[in-house]
Amino acid sequence: MASEAATETTRRDFLYVATGAVGAVGVGAAVWPLIDQMNPDASVRALASIEFDLAPVGVGESFTITWRGQPIFVRHRTEAEIAEARAVPMEDLKDPETDLERVVEGKEQWLIMIGICTHLGCVPLGQKPSDAKGEYNGWFCPCHGSHYDIAGRIRKGPAPKNLVLPPITFLSDTIVKVG
Amino acid sequence: MSGNSSYNPTGAVEKWFDERLPIIRFSKEHLMDFPTPKNINYWWTFGAVLAFILVVQIITGIVLAMHYVPNSELAFDSVEAIRRDVNYGRIIQATHAVGASMFFAAVYIHIFRGLYYGSYKAPREILWILGVLIFVLMMATAFMGYVLPWGQMSFWAATVITNIFAAIPIIGDPILALLRGGFAVDNATLNRFFSLHYLLPFILAAVVGLHIWALHVPGNNNPVGVEVKSSHDTLPFHPYFTMKDLFVIVVFLIPFSWFVFFAPDILGHPDNYIPADPLLTPPHIVPEWYFLPFYAILRAIDFDMLFISSKLGGVIFFGGSIIVLFFVPWLDGSKVRSGNFRPLFRPFYWLFVLNFLMLTYLGAQVAEGIYVLLSKVGTAYYFAYFLIILPIVSRIETPAPLPASISESVLGKAEASGEKG
């Protein structure tokens, strides 16, 4: 009698499994808020996009602004620098991208990137005239020795990718919106 | 090891209590009468040193939390206020900060002792695994504690180390956001690190409890690596080893105190006295000395391997350098525990120690030129030691003859047998 009951699916088995399932869902529902509270909160997510004016930046100058707590590198490149960036053969690049893919067409002099090394998130040097610019005359990450060229492309060192480009829109000739 | 209790409750009250909660019996068995091999040397005292430092860290930490403010605007100043304004705060803060370094100094000695004397071998595998787990918890705790003063090194250590998780494919970025609570390391990160830094030491203490439990099942290993065979091989833990441990703790407190009183900052970095600046990376980021070997391994992988990027590769080797420790009991197949009886093992072991020291040195150097090459060589040897040398050496070597018992190793053959007869 007992062995017969064990092989047969009964109402009791169903209730047993159903109770367990409800319990598991309940525990999941209770745990999720405790995990999700660690994600970026509303005040962080609400950080709007920013706009800024490029007019005061002279040729060959750089400046840094903050967007979502991250530095944005803006560089007004010289003709020579643009030519240098374009002359690099694709096979020399670890993360191949042409210079044109990294700037807005018609605004090739403006290079706007997130100034965070794609290796482990340090801020590379190269924004100030006195900074080390690395072996490729662009940016140099002092943490683990990644060298970026004048288009922000990784050339040497442990970083896997080129410096990331933020979403940008030219609202006018000199007003740029990031985000 | 049960059955060695010499506890005989005297009087009705003690007896009544013992029948309901045998905590006095337990303490007597495990803290006083526990049979301990009589030949263990001074390298065996660091377990007690570590237990002592854990208590010091928890007590000083609880006190510091009474004055520290986990807020990105106030944290830096609150630590300065502890050092300048709080009564004895200068000493308490220094003890906690130096204590972290002392903790790692002692744990490295403890781990290398285990590696030399084969303390990880059967039946002590779980004991060893719990030890590695403690080491991992210590690293997590120390890292988050280092972030709390919110200086430049704190901030950039938090940035670099949390970024390690971003290297994981697909789930990396969501994990990164979850860890940081924002697009970048910020106040939310500082707050959770403080919360976890307070939590983890108690988890650590619980795992230490398991570690000691796992130790008390087979009992201590010893320098000859021969199991305890009779009561002639052991002495009660108290007073013989409590006194020895206490003596070493006192000696250990001499350098500890020297750092606390005369050079509380010598193990840190001047850059951490600059408040955190998210827009300016210090020119040379260096972790605390106790992370340097693993940091050198992380940086050594600056080349892609097949479809694995250099970034992910570095993280895999970094994580792998710890994870490999969990498998040491099965990588080393030698039946002989102690390195004293393993002529072929010994040179490789000492080379491993030297290599570890070299990696420590390299982790503090700039990632350029010869240092990168040496880091690669050091990383290669680190993994080769565990994955190639230990398995092969343990299978081809002819160990030296082992003494029949611990007593024999201490007293010589004739006397030991005379003692038995």
C-alpha cells in the first residue's frame, strides 16, 4: 500500500511541489530588492546630458569636462595631428578603427572621448601640455602603461580597446551635447 | 579529537551546568588539553599570531567606526579628525592601518609554512581550503578598508579593482554597476564598502572558527610530517603551546609597535593624503605591498591570447593565481608531507619563495621595459610551480627515509624505542 502510494502522483505531491515553487518565488521576490538596491539609484540615473561650447578652445588645446562622473576628453587637433592619425595603417592597430570613424564628419578637428582607460579605468595623461603623452603622441595611462595615439586608439599596452566615444551631437557649429 | 577530555566536573553546580551546556568541557578539550605534536617549530606559532591580529583589527575597527563618516565629502576629513582630534585616535587608527599589513605579513608566513611542510595534504584538505578562503576574505576586507579614507590611492584602487569585474564577458558591466552603484566610483561605492568592510571580518571570524574546527579533527601537522602515533608524540596545548604562542605574539608586537608609534605611514602611499579626485589619476598607482605579487601578475598579461583580450587574460591570471591554491592538495601527489624529506621539491620551493618576492618587487615598479619581461617570467614560474612542477616532482622524486614517529625524530631511534618499552 505504502509503495503503491509512493509511485503514484497524488494531490499531496502536487501541493508539496506547488508550495515549494511559491516559496521559491517568494524568496526570490524578497531577495531581488536587496540586490537591486545596489544598482545606480534614481538620482544617478537622472543625470541629464550636458552641453558645452567649443569656441574658446584654440587649435592644439585640450580640456576635460565631467559627464556622469566620468572625465570627457576634448581635443582641438591640429592639421598635422589629423594627418598623423589618418596615416596609420589599419594593420598596426589592436582595435582597428579609422580616424574618420572616431570623429564627426566635417568636424574632424574635434576629438571627444571618455577619458577612461579601457584597461582598468584610470584616467590617462595627455590633456595638459606638460603631461606624458606616450609613444604615440596621444595619451598615456600611467597605471599599467597603455599608449593611445592622437585619435585615442590603443597602440601599446594592456588596454584592449580604443578610448570609448560618448554619444555626441553638434547642436550648432560649436555647441556640443554629450549624452 | 574527542575522547581526550580530562574534565571531571566537581560539585553539583558544575555538573548540572555541564549536562546542559558542556562549554567548559569543550574549552578544556580544545583550548587546554588538545594533544599537540611536541616537535612543532616556531613557524607553527603564526596561527595564534593571526588570531590575535584578527581580534586587534575587530576591536580597533569598531572603535574607528564610532568616529568615521562614510560619505565622499566627509570621509577624508573624518579620518584626519580621528588622527588629530580623537583621544588616542592617532594610535588607534595607526594600529588598525598597520594591523592590516601585519595581518598579511603573518598570513604569508603561515601559508608558506603550509606549502613547505605539506600541511595541505590528506587529511587536511578542507583545513587548507578554508585557509585559502580566509585569505580571499582578508584581501576583500583589506581592499575595502583601504578605500575608506577616500584619498587618491583609495579612489583609484577602488576604480581599478572594481573594473576587474568589467572584464568578464556579458555580465561584466551589470556587475560593475552593481558593485559601484553608479557610472563611476562615488559616494554610493564608499557607503557599501564601509558596510561590507564592517561585515566581512565577522564572516572571517566564523570561517576561522571552521578552520580551527577542521584543524582539531586530524590535529596539527608537524615539521617531520609523520602523524601522531602515541601520546609520547604530543604535549597538551596548554601550557606548552599557549606560552610559546604568547611569547611569539609579544615578539611580533615589537615591529608592530615600532610601525604604529614611529612610522604609521611608512607602509602606505603619500598620494593617499591627497583627497580623492575622480578626474586625476595619480601618475603611478601602486596597491598596498601585500597585493603587489598579484598586481604584478595582473599587469604581466599585456598581450592577447587567441580570442581572450589582454584585459580579460590579466584578470584570468590574477584570479587564477588565487584559485590555483584551492587545488594544491591534489596537484602535489607526494605522500611525504614535509619538505625536509623531499630533496627534489626543496629547490623548486625556495625558487618559488624568491619568485614571489620578485613579483612583490615588480608589482611596485612602473609597467615598462625589463620590469614587464620579469613580471611575465615570474607569472610563468608562479603557475608552473603549481601546475607542472608540483605534479611532476611529486611523482618522480625519491623522498628521504622518514622517521618512524615524532618521538624518534626528536629523541633518536634508541631512546624513542626505549621509551616505548
